[in-house]
Amino acid sequence: MGGFTQLYRMARAIAPLALIAGFCWLLLEIFNAAGGVAAIRSAYGDRAAAVLFLILMVPPVPSEPLAAAIASLQGFSMGVALYWTALVARSAIEYGGARYFLSDSASRADYSKLPRRLQNLPLHHPVFLVSGRWAPLGNHIVSVAAGVARVRIGRFILCTALGTLPLAILIPAVATGVVWAYG
């Protein structure tokens, strides 16, 4: 019976991640089936970047391809501004959702079974709030963890703005470089 219990616990832990990954894959497939950026450009013309910006703010949607599309449509400066704003807004949405929907259940949870490093994770510290975003999926993890831990909103927004800035510059720079080089 012990093996079945462990397998059940592992499946329970992996199931939400599998659902999120499946949902993201489904969204990308729908986006590609609808014609992707070219279809949005032909349907919305000059407002295509605004439509992509609104799609970017939906939390589970992968952001890098859309940010590259915005930068290729609008140029580097507007690409950085729109992508950075979308990343901060998207993080605020995740933070708010975690703060208001998960923090009560998290306060009742028993963390004594977690490894000591995770029990002592400094969720309120600016270093965690800024540099934690640079890990794979870190942007989402930090936003949700900060919401559950009820980090002050001002600190969260400032650290989010600082932590997302390198990515908000890198992706549009690469996209506009590719457009410039390959035209």
C-alpha cells in the first residue's frame, strides 16, 4: 500500500503542472491554427500590437513569441515598453489571484515536512523577488509565492519591474535584430 500512496501523492503534485502545460500547448495550437501573428496583422492592421498586448496579459500564455511578434511589428522601443508593461501587469494578476484565492489555505498548511531551505525561503526579500524571476518559470513562481506570502504590493510591483526588465529588453532586441538582419 505504501507504494500506491507515494504514487498517488506524486500524481497529485504533478497533475496541476500537467494541466497548465496542456492548457498552454492548447492555446498555442489554437493561436497557430488561427493563423498566428499574420492573421492578427491582417485582421487588425495597425492595432495588431494592441491585440497581442492583451493576449500577453493572460497569465498561462507563453510570452516570448508574442513579445517577439510585437517587437517585429512595432520596433524595439515600443516592443520593450509593451512587453515590460505586459509582464508587470501579468505578474500583478498572478499576485492578486494567489493573494486572494490561495493565501488563506496556505496559512493553514503544514510546512514542517518541507526541506529546511524551502521553509526558510525569504519570500519578502527583494533579492528573491527580483532574481527569482530569472529562473525557468520563475516569473510565475515568484508572483504566486509573493501573493501567498502577502508581500506588500508596492514592494512587489517595484521588484517585478526591476526583475522583468532584462527579459523585456532581451526578447525585443533579438526579434528586431532578426527582422533587421533577415528582413
